[in-house]
Amino acid sequence: MWQYEKRLEYPVNIKQTDPKTAQYILSQYGGPDGEINASLRYLSQRYSIPYREVAGLLTDIATEEIAHFEMIATIVHQLTRDLTPEEIKASNFGPYYIDHTLAVWPQAAGGVPQNACEFQSKGDPITDLMEDMAAEQKARTTYDNILRVVKDPDVVDPIRFLRAREVVHFQRFGEALRMVQEHLDSKNFYVCNPAFDKSCGCK
């Protein structure tokens, strides 16, 4: 059960519309390393994690990713609200406008729609947590790229907040991976898994 608090996790107050910047930011709404895929990834993986504390961590981070999804939607909305047809034609935002007007819709910066094939829920705790750590690094890199090309301080401020949270999530998933490895009680799970490797001599 989730309880919705009617405020953003971090404030977004953008004064100047900018459709080109909106197109960049859209990638963290529905792109391959965006916030909706992160939330769906972790909410899906939690069911096959055999350790309660790790499943709880996945639920916590997935919940925060939903809050980040809301922040990104707000940024895109504020960057595109009240755009004139002339502003749309002068930017690269025209194709998006034709399909969605000024609604917020999940797609990557290049126009590819959000796709659940871009994340995995494998059912193996080490495999899934390694994917989660990589996902947080990819999201952090996307935010790095946004910060390289966007200069509006009203946009940069919440993006820096979101980037910092990706770093924290990466660290938390690293802690979760260590918890799983301790539960497995195997000297080297990657090289020798006693469930499959009968001849390697590990216990």
C-alpha cells in the first residue's frame, strides 16, 4: 500500500519554457535508463528475492523512483507549457507535438517509446542486483550528459538532486549485494556454485 503525499520530493520551479531541453529531459521519463523503468525493474525483482531485508530495499528504492518519475514529468511540463506554434516549429519538438500535443508521454530523447524490454527481472538475486547497480550508473551518466548541455539553473538544480540520488541508490544496491553474498555462504559464488558445479570441490 502506498500513501501519496501531494508534493514533489524536491521542488521544481522552472520559469522559462524550452522545448529542446524538454526533449533531453524526456529520456529520464521514458528512456532506456529512465525513472519508470527503474521503478518497474525493482518492483518486479522484489518478488523473487529470498531475503526480506533486500526485498524491502528494492521496494523502498522503487517507491522513490516513482517520485523521481513525477519530478521528471513536472520538469517536462514546465518546460513546454504554453508553447506557441512558432516556438514548436523553431525547435525539434514538432514531431512530439504532432503525436502528443503538450501532454507528457514516456519516450527517450531520440523518440523511442518506453519499453519494458529495456530492463530485466531474472529471478537470481546476484544477477538482478548487478543489473540494478549498472542501471543506477547508467541513469547517473544520463544525468551527467543532461548537466553538460543544460544551463538553466532552474532545471539544473533538480537534475543535480536526481543525479545524487542515483549515486545513493548505487551504494545501497552494493550493500544489498553483499547481504546476498553473505546469505549464500559460498566462498566464490561466481566461479563455483555448489548447486551446479559438482566437481569443483566447493562447499
